[in-house]
Amino acid sequence: MTFNLHPMSLIIRKLSSYVTLNDEDRAALLALPHSVRTVDAGTYLVREGETPGRCTVVLSGYAYRQKITGEGARQIMAIHLPGDFLDLQNLFLELSDHNVQALIRSDIAFVPREALQDMTVARPTIARAMWIDALVDASMFREWIMNVGRRDARARIAHLLCEFALRLQYAEASDAEGYILPMTQEQLADAVGLTPVHVNRILRSLTTDGLIKRERRYLSIVDWDRMRVVADFTDRYLHLDQTRPGMLALQQRSQNDRAAPMQELHLDPTQ
Amino acid sequence: MTFNLHPMSLIIRKLSSYVTLNDEDRAALLALPHSVRTVDAGTYLVREGETPGRCTVVLSGYAYRQKITGEGARQIMAIHLPGDFLDLQNLFLELSDHNVQALIRSDIAFVPREALQDMTVARPTIARAMWIDALVDASMFREWIMNVGRRDARARIAHLLCEFALRLQYAEASDAEGYILPMTQEQLADAVGLTPVHVNRILRSLTTDGLIKRERRYLSIVDWDRMRVVADFTDRYLHLDQTRPGMLALQQRSQNDRAAPMQELHLDPTQ
DNA sequence: CGTAACTTTGATTAGTATCAAAAATGGTGG
DNA sequence: CCACCATTTTTGATACTAATCAAAGTTACG
């Protein structure tokens, strides 16, 4: 899978989902200095403890954020799709607190950090969009804390599968039927805080229960209604409802097809 | 515990830990419209699904971020200390994806959301500081994902206790000996993804093993060296190393006293 | 000083991890 | 195009951590 478009067009598309860019904004983005490289699966894009001198953007493929505990256990904290910025999380922090790796062979754009930092001053609208992007990432981190902290194995895995389906659909990187799950079961396990063996068993149980279908790595969610319940999935945390010129149609569709209102929570925890 | 200083001075102090504010920046902050209110424990400061019309800052007391699963289980995703902004996470997002509540009776400052948004355009340095603050929050979220996903019960709890100790010390809200743990064991459980019963057992085992000491809610870490190992704790994710005029002394001290170098990880996960 | 909230303890169960190994898949070079 | 090897997925048997259920102490508070 090689990348043909102008790399910055993907970024423009992404930022346009958060704010309305004017011509100058677009011109500034197109003028950003950058290089593009194809990297193999596993290539480190950012390393814990280092000061990234550049910001990276996924053009094609996937990347993931990861840390290793003192015991050697790995926790995956995020998966990134084409169009995602990888280093807004580090843009203003001296030392990276986690690793970022390519999940599969991917095309990556590299932009000098200073160029982006300068842009945050020169072009407030772009700054705002990048800020929003970082906030949405943070929201996903919060949901993952909940996923791993308070849902059982079945719900955790189902939740991750739902999240992928929706994000890929929004990124227009999947057909309506399903998608190619880009991760091994071991990586899945590290994303949901389980063992690979257990992930395997749950995946099959989801399959035999008629919630999902799998052929090789191709996965489709067969019964969205039941799946949403099992996964305890609501898409609010993805913040897909921001101003998205030109994406409203898609948004509508997804809301009808799959995001039918779950009954509202009105729990009032004692404190 | 009532709050006597000018509310904005706390914010200035906080932001100064990330950037160098000039007189105009300080003046702009002091001129921010705001109100102060004392709220009881449990008071909701932000509700999931709502659009917060104001940004809140903890002046005294504590606040926490929280979500409830469909099954009714609560996950606490962050604890905030005096000086922390609560709504930078929502500043540019339409609907809040989580709840924020006061942990104990607290003094809270409310700033109109637009006033802060305007400031991000008018005063880039302040914008940058607020952005950094949000990024540090995100870093803490990542660490919590790892805590809850890949550490066992003992390490999880120990880690949280270490985090508190360090953050409180930096906020100069604790003496050198220890601190008042502001949470019930049930809340602790919800922060680390365990049951209160199990938290209780682990706390005692940490006590009998001579790692911590407890009198009522007052907690002190007796053996930092062993505690750091048990907790798998490193403070990098707190990003206390940003430019901090006037706080270098404290930082030095903490590095000598408690943050002695752990042996570096050089694990190279297969991918 | 009485009551609600919180902490502590015990006994049992459930959910995942661990260990081990076989089957399937994917890629590579001959 | 096939044989081979590494990786990934699947399965089984057992161990263990943490959850659950239940209830007694303890502390905080009006």
C-alpha cells in the first residue's frame, strides 16, 4: 500500500474535521516542510525518554502507543489510523513518556517540530484544530482507562472492535461490511490488558455467539445492536460530532445505522 | 479550609511552571472574569453529555474525573489538586465525555469558557501553557491505562500512592513526612480498577511490610526505595521537568531524595 | 450519643493467567 | 510452485489473583 496523494492533503482533511480552514491556513499547511518514508512493522517512531525533533503523521498503515512495565509487560495505549498526528502529544513536552511504533508497514510523514510549533503561533485556527486533536486523543485515553479498569474481558475486546469499526469508517478506510483488524491477538491482548490466550477464547465466543464474523484478519460486526450492548459502547468519547464540513452525511448515516440511542445512564453514584 | 489568596494567583503559579509569563500575561490572567464557590463533596462540576459553559479551577480541596459503565461500575480517571484546571479537557469539545466531581469540600473558581478561549488567541504564551497542561493530563491518562491494564493489585495501589506523594509535594500541599490521602478505599478501588475489599487487604499488606504507615487517612511512605520498586514508579510521566522558574530547588531535592535513578529499561519488544 | 459511612475480617467463587503443545497461516528462497 | 520455517492461532489442563458475599468493628458526624 503506497501513498499517492500530497501528504499534507490528508492532514488538511483531518484538521478540517475540527475547524474551518481558510485558504491561508491551507497554504500554510501545504508549505510545511516534510519528508515521507515507508517504515516496516515495529519501527520506532518515538522513543520513551527521547526528545522528538519532528512530528510524525500516519499516511497509510497504522501506529500504536506503548509502554513497558518494569516486569516487562507491554501496555498498548492507542492505535492510530491514517491521517492521525502522532506527536501532538509530545509537541510541547521535553521528553516523550512513551513509545510509538508502526503496527504494520506504513507510510509516515515527518514534519520538523519547530515548523509545527511556529504554526501554532502564526495560525491560530490550525493551532486550535491541533489542540482539539490532542483533546480527542485524551478522551480516548480516558475511555481506555475505563475499558481496562472496569469492563470484563468480553466487553473490553468487543469495545475495541467497535471502536475500530467506527474510526475506520470515519476515516473511510473500511467498507460497510467490515475491516481488516490490523493487530495480532497478542497485540490485542496488550491493548486490553489480557493474555493472548484469553483474547483468543473470547474472540471465538463472540464469533460463535453470532456477534462478529472473522475470515483471516478480516473482521465484521454481524449484530451491531447486541455488540453495542456487550461492548458497553457509546461513541461520544470519539467526539465525532465536531464541526465537520463535508462529513455530515457520513455522520448521519452512522448515527442511523449503528449509533442508535442507547438508554441514557442516570446513575447517581453516591459521590 | 477556606481560600484567601487571589484565585488567579494560583493559576499564574501553575502556568508559570510551564512557561515564562510576562507582565501582560499576568495582567490578563488577573483580569479574567471569574467567581469562586465552595462546594460540598460529591458536587458535580462537569457532567457527561453537557456543554460546560465555564472552566473550573480547583483552589482548595480535590476533584476527580469519573465515568460509569453500563453495568454501573465506576472508573475514576484522574484526581486533581489545588491549582489544576479541570476543563481544559473540554475547552474546545462540544460535549463532555465524562463527569467531574469534587472529592471533598472544595473551593472552586469558575471562569467563563469564552474568556479562556479568547485568551488562547490573544495570549499565545498562556495558550501554550494551557496546552501543555492538557498534554500532561494526557500523559497521566496513559500511565493510568498501564497501571490498570498491566500491573497487579499491589503495584497499582502503590503506584497511585507514589503519584499522590509526588504531586502533593510539588503542589506544596504536603509536608515531607506524608500526606492526607483524600480518598476513601472505595474511591481508591475505583481509581485502580479493584474492589474496595481487595484494596483494604493490599493497603494493610503494604503497611505490615513496612512500606507505608497509616494513621486514619494520614499516609506516609516509609521506604521510598522499596516502594518505587513495588509500584514500578518513575516520575517521567508527570513531566515535572518543564521549565519551572523558581521551582528548580524543589525539583533537585526530589530527584535526590526520592527519584534516584532506576535502572534503565532497555527492553526491545519484538514489535 | 446515635446513626451512617467507612474499614476490616473471613469464607467461598469466578474469571483470567499460566503452562504446554498442536494446528494453521504467511512468507521466503530454491 | 512447493517445501520449509517463523509466526500466529487454537486448544486443553491447572493454578492463582481478585471478586463476591456476609458481617463485625471502627470512625465521623449531626
